[in-house]
Amino acid sequence: MERDLRGFSVKFYTEEGNYDLVANSSPVYFIRDAIKFPDLIHALRKHPQSNYKDPTSAWDFWSLMPESTHSVMMLFSDRGIPYGYRHMNGYGVHTYKWYNKDGESYWVKMHLISQAGIKNFDVNDSELLKKVQPDFATRDLFDYIQQGGKAEWKMYVQCMPYDDAWKYRFSPFDATKVWYHSDYPLIEVGKLVLDRNPANYFAEVEQVAFSPSHMVPGIEPSPDKLLQGRLISYLDSQNHRLGGNYRRLPINCPYRSRINNYQRDGQFIMDDGGGSRPNYEPNSFMGPLEDEDFKECPEEITGVVGRWDQYNPNEDFEQPGEFYRRVLNEDEKLRLIRNIVESLGQVKIEDIKIRAVRNFYRSDEGLGTKLCNELNLNIRDIVRGIQ
């Protein structure tokens, strides 16, 4: 059972179309710009020469991307090995814009909080379980529901007034950051209940197509650059994986609103493909018309448009420091240090170790010093270059 930040996605079937909340088990991510996503994946996957996972690649990338420190710290904490799906939270990670019919707009972050309580594996238990029951998380959820149980999460939102975004102490569109609950408290909006297993896993799970671009009126993306990239890449992936008609598969079909567009033909067409009806709009033959309700909310734009500087620290160390000091108890801190040392200790290049520990030191001097001692590094090398 590998240490991982797991996906936690939900498809809402609404009367205005399907809405996908493509979420994670962590409230933050390693990067804040989609242009670095291929690099992140390459660093975490198998080495191009040896074809096995190499901690050196991962730590080299992370150490050179200080914005990743927050996610790395969560990954190597107990949260990195959740005790199955029932005992982990889900987070939308990104910031979205919600607007109403009066033209009022708000920035929103979404949270799904497990009602079974957070529970995580110790790394030693997880290694044993990986050998004897590698599909534990899936089996635990399936068996629990099959025996009559209900897996439940309460859904909350954090809601930021539109104008607050330009004066908040962190960029609210940075996926490596959280909004502190003391600034924007959780507001309960509903509940997610899983009380039925799929009749056929392939049809109802393997073929499901999630994309952050699947939205409904009242919900729009924010300027979050990681989200902006996912709007394109996920849709492209589903078209490649399932074909252009994937929305006609029962699990993806917006059955309450029906598919009402002029897209024609392609792989796996499942009906008459529109027959003799026109495939353009406007037309004189009573075809569907452009719907005003689906137009985007007006957005006022000022200032200079340019690339977001990937290497601007942007207060990248305050929040991981707060996570270490205020969220983790003493035992959890010890396990975090043990887990980081076990992984980082496998890196053979000392400069990479120094850079990685320096990021932790900048987050919390006590944490950085303990890691330095455990890894037999010189503290002078760690503090050198820190402004």
C-alpha cells in the first residue's frame, strides 16, 4: 500500500447537466501551475533507465519546488496512508466561483468530511497489508456497504466574498495553500451517502469520466492556474480514453437534462446519431437553441496578464509550518520525521538532501534541525543561503 494522496471525485446528476467535483484526499497539491504537472508525474514515476521508482528523482524535484513543501509534509504524515476510503476526507483543492441570479459572486472551496472519522495506517502495518491484501481500501468499502453499512461524508464550503480575494494574505487561487478556517469557517451544505455497490464495476466505475470542466450554471472556474490546465487536460483524456461519445454512456449521461447538442457521429454512436436533423445552430428546423442560462458570469479584468512566476516563494513555508506545529500531535510529529528520514535517507546525492531539509527548516526550525540530525547533515549547510 503506497503512500499517496488519493483521488476523491463525485459526479452530481442535476437537472441542468452533470457537475463533477474532481477532488483529492489532501486540501493542497504539490504545484500551483498545470505546466509543471508532467514534470511532477515524471519525477514520481519510474526512472527512465532503471524502470523502478527512485526517491532521488522525487526529492530532487520537490527540493527545487518549495511550493511542494506543504503537500510533501502531508504525504509523509499519517494522512499519506489512509485506512481505506471510508476514513479519509475529500477536498476540492481548487477555488471555484459561485454566482447567483442577482449577479453576486463568491469564491468557494469545497470539503467532504468523513463521518466515520479519520483513521490512518502505521507505515509498518501498511507494508504488511500490501503483501497480504493489496486491495484493502476497495474491499473495505465494498464489504461494508454490502453488509448494509452506509459510508457518509458531510459536505462543507468555505465562502469568500468576491472582493476579499485581492486582499487576502495568501493568493486564494494557489492550490498549494489552504484558507484558514478562522478566516472563512466551514458552512455545511449537504451530505454524501454511499449505500449501494455497483452492479458491474467496469460499467459504473471504470467507464466513469470525471472532468473539472463539467460544470452547471452558478459554478465557474477561478483564476487558479492548476485548475485552468485541468479544465483542458481532463476533457482531452476522456475523449482519448472513451471516445467523443462518452457522455452517452449511462454512467456519464446527463439523463435529467438529456444530451441536447449538435455533436454527431464518432466512435461508439449509440442511437441514430441525429438522423436527418441539422447539425448546426441556428437553424429553421426547431433544433435546440443557445441557452442564456448557460452563459458565463461577466468578469471584470484589469492589470497585466503574464506568466505566474513558478519560483516566487509566495509564503510557501508558513502553512506547512502551521500544519506541523498546530495540527500534528507529538506522536504524529515523530512518525512524520521517521517517514521523511526513511525516504530521504535513500537519496545518494547530499545536495538534494540539504535542499529538501532546508525547505522543512524554513517551515519550522525544530523540524529542520531534527531531520538534519537524523540524516547526519551539517546544520551550517542547511541554514546557508536562507534569507
